Amino acid sequence: MKISTKGRYALRMLLDLAEHQSEGYIALKDIAARQDISKKYLEQIIPILNKSGFLLASRGFQGGYRLAKTPDKYTVGDILRATEGSLSPVACLDNEPVLCQRADMCTTLSVWKGLKKVIDDYVDGITLQDLLDQQRETYANDYVI
């Protein structure tokens, strides 16, 4: 499993919105500039995030985007699944129950199920708020005399 640019940029975009949530609706050009991501690329990600219910949008002057919920309600897993689809390490785990014809006799199925559980538990255990807190802690301890 490899996370695509779309997944990584969606996470950065939502993290940027979380960081600037007190500023109201944020223009896409501002996110693009801060994150050093093409505005055109972000425009391709917006429909996915809108469809998933992650964003609120406002048109016109002072328009832009903001999170639909508080940062503690968004997990990295939710964001990656919205942009990447399944996070399963093998295709046979994309459906529940497993539809593979070999599932009953597959010796390695337990390995893939275990790996999927570890991945899901990890990414579902991290919220945007956790990342913001981690970022603030890092910068709080970064001083020079």
C-alpha cells in the first residue's frame, strides 16, 4: 500500500483548515500558498472532500472553505479512505466478508488481516487535533537564545 499525492495533499489541506479554523472561510489560494501545493491540484481534491462531508463551502467575496466539524472529529484514516479508497494491503480484504475463492484455504490470509488491523488502528487513532497538538508542541520547544 502506498499513499498517493492526492491522499497526502488532502490531509495537508484539512490540517491547514484546522490550523486556521478561527479565521472563518479560507480561500483555496491561501491554502495552496501555505502548503506549496498547486491550486489546480487542490481544486481536484475539493469534490472528494465535499462528497465525504468534510468541508463547508462559501462562494463569493470572503468565500472559501472550512471544516464541517471540529478537528478532533476527523481521523487520518477517514481522510485517507475518502481519497485513496481502501487501505487494505491486499485486494481480497476490500470486501467483508472476504469474497476470495481461496479464503477458506489461504494460509496467508491471517497475515493480511493482521496487517490491515494494524494499519486501520494506527490511522484511525490519529485525529487532525492530535496533529495540531503535535505541531504546536514541536514549535513551542523550538526556540533559540
